[in-house]
Amino acid sequence: MPKYLVQVSINKDGIRNVLSKAKGTGLRAAVTKFAESAGGKLDAYYFAFGQHDVVAIVDFPDNVSAAAASVAANGAGAVDLAMTPLITPEEMDRAVEKSATLAVPGQA
């Protein structure tokens, strides 16, 4: 399954819920269940401080499932979620090989 880097900033209301109700492990359990509802699997989950409050690696079966999870999470209003597709080193090798065969506009 394709992997995605998920970066989450939790807003003021979301933080209140984390601190008063779910706590860290409860939020991770809720995120695990949410990812599974979209056909995904949570690989890694960490709280952070700085620009993002949570970072995670999630497997989704396809881009549509990943986008659906992103739309649903952002639409709920408690978080600002960004999702980045990840590729393996082997996939990068194939991309580099393929790039050599591409006709770049403006170059002979």
C-alpha cells in the first residue's frame, strides 16, 4: 500500500479535547480507527512541537482513499491536516531511470 506522511496542526478546540478527554493514547486510538475506516493502516504516530502537533505515517490503498481521509479530517474543523505521498528508494530509482527517457520541453 502507498505510504503518506501526515502532518497535523491541532486547533484550540482540538487541543482542549486532547487534554480533557482523549489524551495522547486515546487520540492515537481514534486516529487508528479513522485510518482503518478509509481502508488505511497507521504505521507510526508521534506528537511533536513546533509547526505541527502530530506527525504520522499512514498506508492507504490509493490516492482516493488518502484524499477522502484528508477531506474528512480537515472538514471536521479540529485540525489542519497536510498529507504528502511517500515513495521508496526503489521507486525513486525507477523514477530516475524513467526521467532519462522523457522529452523535456525546450531541450533537444
